Amino acid sequence: MPNRLAKESSPYLLQHAHNPVDWYPWGEEAFAKARAENKPIFLSVGYATCHWCHVMERESFEDPEVAQVLNAHFVPIKVDREERPDVDQVYMSALQAMTGSGGWPMNMFLMPDLRPFFGGTYWPPEDRQGFPSFRRVLAGVHNAWLHQQKEVLENAEQLTTYLQDQLKPRGGALPDDLHSTALAGLSRIFDPAHGGFGGAPKFPQSPALGYLLTQAWLGHEAAWKHLQLTLDRMAEGGLYDQVGGGFHRYTVDHIWRVPHFEKMLYDNAQLARLYAAASRMPQASLEQARRYQRIAQETLDYVLRELTGPEGGFWSAQDADSEGVEGKFYVWQAEEFRRVLGAEAEAAMLLFGVSEAGNWEHTNVLERRIPDAALMQHLGLGPEAFERWVQSVRHRLYAARQQRTPPLTDDKVLADWNGLMLRALADVGRWLEEPRYIEAARKNAAFVMQEMYRDGLLRHSWRQGQLKPQAYLSDQAHYGLGLLALFEATGEVGWLEGARQLAEAILTHFKEPTGAFRDSLDQTLPVVALDAYDGPYPSGNAVAAELLFRLAALYERPDWHQAALTTVESNAQRLLHNAFGFPAMLQAHLVGTLGSELAVAAPAAMMDALRSWFLPLTTLIYGPPNTLPVLQSRQPGRAYLCQHGACRLPVDRLEQLRGELQAIYPSASIPG
């Protein structure tokens, strides 16, 4: 018989709808039962494409005996972390405080009033390698609940006090050397051989790479050196899907070879935008620029082909597993290459590093590490013929791969992740002059604002016509930046007005007395969900600050600028001592202090060329005179570069504009 999760829309919760565990979704029904029966809550948090979540379900949650214990002594609640990021954030903070680490599945034991007192991640079905079995954990917690109430209560009180202390502002003055200190901090954890940060497992860390991109544009040679090394190595390795395009979540090694094979919308949105922007940097060689542009386009094409719904919404993720085996859909044997490619198989095996022995568990994760020039010489092909051959090989391999059992696709639409992809499509479409990306962005914006914007707030999660009521700071902020990017790409003022509405929602609903913004409006959590730390994508606080900085200048709202600055300053100590944890807030600070606005009054012939320029600290405004405060009394055909309310002389030629930009950013990579 299905449990209560059968009525939910989340693919992750629906995966557990036929477990013998009497699961509840997060909500008052479960909380009331825990209070009435004085039972602890067993909270299990995961997501649809989580490999170890699947493993624990098979081993434990489908076991009738385990289910009997859970149902008798606990109130079991199952949460999709992507649908309820606030619940995940609060209890993950508690788990990290208890154990020093975290991960998913996250399994926490809570008091009936929702305060946590014990937790962990994956527990095996039997004692294994020093880890207690899940049954043993359940028995121990039940015994403690019955016989050690005082200790349980002390744990809950200490954890809650610690979490509340973590929310206190770590503010202060921001020093003049903030960004040089931050770059020095990042440089200490650079991997100078393979790019990226630290060792295995190795994640793309897109927010940090985005900050490096802006610093490289400003002229910092070390930032560019590390960024281009990272982009090159990621694109060569197995982190990148060499056949279908798009990036996997992370690699288990430090050389970007063997991925954890799930693909997330947020990674592919950020990385597509990064590669496209890097292709516009004058420091990139011609070969690099072409490669970066190809990676950006292949990544966006993957998303439009496999992660886009018919209405225009972008889906969340694809699983690592197919047929219960991680990576099975993506890896190859040498004999498969020969069967699919025939006489061209040997050359294709050179291209993708395929061998009889394999490079991972007797099979091959495809890589592309051999220099194109070497293989062109080996094949006797020129650049254009070589590229046609590579694409032919990729298309045949892709067609063959499509005959395999595909991984599950999580088809829920999340507003903040959609905002990341909206921004990527709008920016990449503008920079690379690809109208189809801008059209996909328009379709997404029309869908999201019609289906997910309700009563002044953009709601977080939609699936198959069902809209959940939760609305988060991250949704308003990320989607606001996406709408702003779409306005920059099109000049259509309706998208800018949408961004303004979301900025006003941030200030109305999410502002805290400390100056920071709360992440969630949920009043039931034991502490406020508030975190400026960047995970795999920028925090809501950082993106809200950047959005407010940019819009404040366009609408002449100094109070918005001050609200954004206060948010940055409330995290001053964190920025000074942990650049790796807060690169998006550092990026927002650059926008707030060095940002400019380029207002071009329509009609203007220069706009066709200007739209393709990469100017990370400049917001582009194009429209008829007087349609916006920043376009007030502007002369058609002229461009006005302004900073902090002061405008330089208007220009009507691109050469003049380059000079004006160089005057503000003397060491920057100005297009030209």
C-alpha cells in the first residue's frame, strides 16, 4: 500500500511512496503526531539523483523489519532537499556541528518541537568497517529517548544554541585590500597541476571560478592563469560528457577523470556561462576561445535537449545510476567503439582515450586529452575536416548510447535553478550572437513568471502543473538576475520590470534587522534559515546583494544600494577569513564598488556590436529615451557610461566607448 508520499509531486518523495515506512511529508500533521505521542522525529533528507539515497532505500527503507521499528518508535519524515532547501540547510548545519561533516542522505533525530539531537548520513544495514548498522542506531536512539531524556534534551539545547550563535552577524569594516587578500587566500588552495581547488573529490566550485573570471577581466594575471587551467582540464576530463555535452557533478579523483555521474542543472548553467565568457577574454588563445565556445554551446544544447520541458521550464537533474549501476549509461568498452564506429574506431579511441584495459573498473570514462593538432596530423585532416569528423563520431556514439536504459530525470522546475539557466542562456546568446538561446530564455521567463509567480513572490517548486507554496530568497534573487540578463540581451523592458518586482519582494519579505536577508519564510524551524555561504551555486544573500546593486543604479534608488552594501558588510569577517566560502559575496562587492551602467538610447547602430561585449561589472541598458530613470533625457544613438551616479561624456562610436571604459577600468580586458 502506498504511504502519504504518494500524494506529493517531488520525484524523490514519490520514489519512497511504496516503502513500508509510514513516511510523512514535512508538515504539521507529522509534528502534531510527534507531540501527541511524545515520539522523536526521524527526518531523512535526500534528493532524486542521490546515489547513496537509493542505496539506503534499497537496504533499509524497503526492509519491513526496519520499517516496523521506525513506525513503532518514531515519526518518520521524508524531505526532498531541493524542494525544501531551508529544512536541509538548518539540519545540515546541525549535522556538521555534531560530526564535522555532512552529506546525503542526511538522517536526523529531532525532538517533537523540531530541535535536533542526533544524526548522521548513510548507515549500512549491518555493522561494517567501524560503522554501526542502521538497526543498531535506531535501537540506541530509542533507548536514549526512553532512559536518557536529560542527555537528549541537553544535546538539543546545545545544538540549537550553537546554530543560533552561527546566525549572528560577523560584520565590520571592509578593508581596501579585501580582494587582494581574497585572491591570496584562493591561491593557497589552487591545484597548479590540474586546476580547481584542493584534492579529491574535486568539484567545479563555480562561484569561485566566476569570481576569478571577474578578477581576470580586471587584469589580475594569476586569476586568469588559474581559471584557464581549470577550464581546460575540466573540459578534457571525464567530468565533461564528451559524447552528449554537459558536466557531471564532481570527480572522485583530483584529475577530473572519473565523475560521480549525476548531472545538475545548476552546474551546467554556471559552467556554460563561464566558458562562454572566457571565450570572449582577449587573454584566451584562438584555440582556447574556440574550445570554450564549443563547450558552452554543447552544454546549453544538452540542457535544451534533455533538461527542458515542453512549457519552457528547466528540469533539475539526471541521475548517476541506470539499471541500478552508477555510470553504466556513460561508460564504454573498446569493443563497443568498434561495433558502432567500424573502421574509424581506432582513431576515435585515440580521441577519447579508450583502451582495452579501461581507465575505471575495466571500462572507459571518455576523456579528450590528446591535443587536437596531434590527432589532426595523425589523421591527415585540416581543422574544418577534423571538426566535422569529431562531430560525426560524437553523433554516432550518442545515437548508440540512446539505446541504453537512461538515468532517471528529475523533472521538477525550481525557480532559483531556472534563474541560473535563464541568465546563462540570455548572456551566452548575447555574447555569442545565438538567437535560439535568447528565444529559449524568453520562453522560460514567460512560463516561470506566469506559472510560479503568485501574490508578489516567486514560488520555489513546480511539477506537472502543481505549484508548491514555499518561496525563498534564492528564488527571487537568482531569477531576478536572470530577468535582468534577458533585458540586457533584448532591450525588452518588461523583463527588467519583473526583476524590479522580485527585488522589491526581497526587501519586503526577507530583510532581517541585522541587515542580512533570511533565506526562508518558514516560522516552524528551530532557527532562522540564513546562510551567506556559497554551496555549488551562489547563496541567496550574495545574489540578492548583486541584484540590488545593479538595479539601484538603473532606477536611481540609493536605498537599494545601501541595503545591498549592508548585507555585504554584515559578512565582513567571513569575507576576510574565508574567501573560498563566500566568492559570490565578494563578486557582489565588486559590482557595488566598481560597477557601472552603460545606457544606450535607442535607436543606436552600435548596439549590434556592443551586445557581444563581455563586461562583467557593467549593466547594459538599451531603450528609448525617458523609458527608465537611467535613460532620462538621453540622446538617441549615444552611449552614456555612468558610475556611482556620475556619467562620463556621451559617445556615439565604439572606439570612443572603449576609451571611456578604459578610463574607469585601466587594467581591464576591454573588447577590441
